[in-house]
Amino acid sequence: MEKNKKKCVMRYFLHDIVWGIASLFGYLWFRPKRCYINDSARKKIKGGALLISNHVGYYDPVYIMISLNYRRHHFVATKELFSTKFKRFLFEKVFLCISIDRENVGTGTIKKIVELLKDNEVVTMFPEGHINVENNNIEAFKSGAVLMALKSGRPIIPIYIHKRKNIFKRLVMVVGEPLYISLANTQLSAMDYINEMTKRLYKKEKELENYYNNIINRR
């Protein structure tokens, strides 16, 4: 047990040092405000969990790390970010990113993410598949998140990020309640169930957006 703890400390040493310094500036700049859709969502994330979020900009991973700073976060990122040795080192070792081919997700990537979740790590994905520049509507989700949650047995936690209009506005993030994925709860085929739960996740994300627009934004 003690040996595993030492390995964990060494594995994340560089990340923890860099993030410990950068987070101080992040708090001052973004002034994050974390909101919850209900009491179930308010519980701290313990053990492995797969976070999903809308994708409004390049700084979304920073938003999430600042707002949920009591856990380390691994982020699934497009392979284009790992194009050089320096970038690979930066994104893998410092930002704990996992490279993924959006057009052809390999079994190795899925296995790595599932292993992290089973090791009680937090992994974050953006199931829209790309940055939604317009930020008018959350686009349809891809099904990879549901598949990974199903294989790992860990819950999915939806998050909604509201893009700041200017630097004088606070960063606001709405956290939803955990959603557990299991074939034991359905009579559908595995593929139909995955597709159905992907649609349900999208609806959950829209609920978070509506919660922000109808309640948080009016306060």
C-alpha cells in the first residue's frame, strides 16, 4: 500500500508542482463559482468518475481543474495536440492528457481510460468532439463516454460550463448528479443501450444549461 502511494506521488510530482503554482493565478483570474443542480450533485466526487462537459473554449480543462480542485483530472484530448516531443511531454506529464483519435478511437485509448477509472482516477471528456465556438447550442454527443463508463463500472458526472462574456464576469460551472451505466438495468442490446444513454446524457447536459439560464443567471 505504502509502495503504491510513493509511485503515485512520483507519477504526479511535476503536475502537482506546476498546477499548485498556476492555480493561484487561475483563481484570481477566473474567480470560479461552482453550482449544483440538486443535493445529490453536491456530494464530493470520491473514487473513479468520468466527467463530461460542453466544450466552449481552449481553457475548459483549466476551468474544470480550478472549480473541482480537490481532485486530479485526466483529460481526453485530440491527438493533434501531441504533434511534437515537447507537446507530448507537456500535455501528458504536466496536464495529464490522454491522446485520442477522434475519427478512429483505438482500443488502446479506451483501455487506458478504463484502467484510470478503475484505479479511482477522475477522467474528463468533451463528448461534443470539438470546441463549440458559437456556444449557442450544445451539439450532439458521441457515445465513447458511455462505453468507457460501462466498461469501468464508474459513474458519469455531467458538467455545464458557461462561457464568460468578459473578464469582469466570474466563471460559472454547474455540476449534475452522477449517472450510473449498467446493462443490468435494461433489456436493450448493448449497442442500443449505449445509444440510448448517450441521448440521455445529452438531455442531462441541456438540463444543466437550462438550470443556469433560468435560475443562476437570474440571481
